[in-house]
Amino acid sequence: MRSQSTGETVQGCRLPREARVDRMTETAETAHPWPARLPTITRQRLRKYNGRDGTPVYVALNGIVYDVTDSFLWPKGRHYAEHEAGADLTRAMDQAPHGDDVLKRFPIVGTLGDD
Amino acid sequence: MARVAREMVEKAGVNVDQLVELLVNNAAAELTTFYYYTILRVNLIGLEGEGIKEIAETARIEDRNHFEALVPRIYELGGKLPENMKDFHDCSACPPAKLPTDPKNITAMLQVLVEAERCAVRGYSHICNLTAGKDHRTYDLALAILNEEVEHESWFSEFLGEGPSGHFMRRGETSPFVGKFMR
């Protein structure tokens, strides 16, 4: 099969180059459509949203903060024996057995800012 | 517990407590899937439902076998199952494979089934990555389960029309890969 956009010969199912998300250049603005104004949540403030004592469960990925409180897979702010909520999981995503798309269905509550 | 067996895994650099927790979470996913698939399977009625009842049943039994195969390894590594079954359900590595709102919608049923299998494929791929070359017994077990979960996913995916699975459903006994852990 030949890709119409790139002319490359591809096998199987492959997205045209422009449809693929380039994670190296993906930023908070390009990664996900979001309202013009969202609060900035610092890393220090993010740590408080760890799911303990009834607090909401927030995680950050690529500069965006998601509310995963309603996710079955984040009980009490813990995911798969390895990850704690209230943290930036951007680096951890490299080792994850899934892609960024798993977070797309969760509400965005802010952008991640430095302390 | 197999004390030296656990020590060897620790010496290889694996966080055994974390591994045990992952195994418990996946065992919970298998047993809860067995339960939810029972409900799904009995609701696969009519001409359309009958067509996928067989693969749903095979996946159901094999997922129960996965639970049976995981339990000894959990205890060998010094772990245990939760005493409370509700806690066990809630620590599942995968969301419940619940009956769709319209059980006569076979496509919706297949979506539930395929997503459950995909979660399992991710889970066991991760355990294989953690244990490869370090915990040979858990790796062997996780790989065997992964082989069956991949086949489950491909069956349901094929029925959704996503593409050919490349193979037929089971000929003969269930759990051709995991069976060796159940003797």
C-alpha cells in the first residue's frame, strides 16, 4: 500500500505523517483542544490532588492536568501498583503499555506550571 | 512461600512487592472478567448473539484458568489474595466488563469484550517487560497468558470487522498455552 500523503510504501494500517502526533514537539497547546483560559496548576499544588482523604485525583501529562477521579484504574490515587496521582507522568508514559490517548476522555482541569 | 525463589527475583533487581501487587491486580481482573463474561455470554441471544457465544465462552473459561494459574505464583513470591472479595474486585487491573445498556446490540457487546481483552494484553505485556530475563517463572506464566489474551482480542476484533485475526478459534481443549501451569 502506498501512502497518499507521503508517497512512502507502507504496510498494514499506518496514519499519514500529518495525522501522527509528534511527541517531541507536542506542547500543551497542540496536544489537545482546550478552552482558551485554564488555571495554571503548579507542581506543588498538583501534589495535593493525590486521591487520599477524598481529594480529587489529578495527573499531568505533556503540560496538561487531567482529572481522573472517576477512573476505575486510579483507586485512591494509585495506578497499577506503580504510579501515584498528583504527579507529572510525562516521563512515565514512555514505559507505559498504552499511549497518551487513554487520558483524552478525562476532563482537563488546568495546565501544569512551575513552582 | 518459596523463599529462595523470591530471593532470586529480588537479586535480579525486580521490586517483588510491586510485582506481587501487579499479579494480584491481574488475578482480580481475570476472576472478575470470568464473572462479567458469564453475564455477557448468557445475554448473547438470537441469531447474532449465537454467532459469538462460542468465542465468548472460550475466553471466559480461559480467563478463569488464568486466575487459577496466577494464584500459586502470587503465594510463591510471598504474596496473598485479599481476604475480602469486594476489595479483590476493586483492585482489578481492568475495569469491569459490564453488560451494555442494550444487550441486544451485539456490536456494543463486542466492544465490551474487545476492550477487556485489550486491557489484559497491555497488563501482561507490562509484566513480561518487567520480568524478562529476571524472573523466569513469572515471565513464562505472563507470556503464556499473554498469548491467550492476544488470541481473545483478535477473535473479537475480527468480529467487529477491524481486520482478520489470522487464525481460527480453538480446536480442542482450552488454554493451549496456560494449560501447563494447571497440571
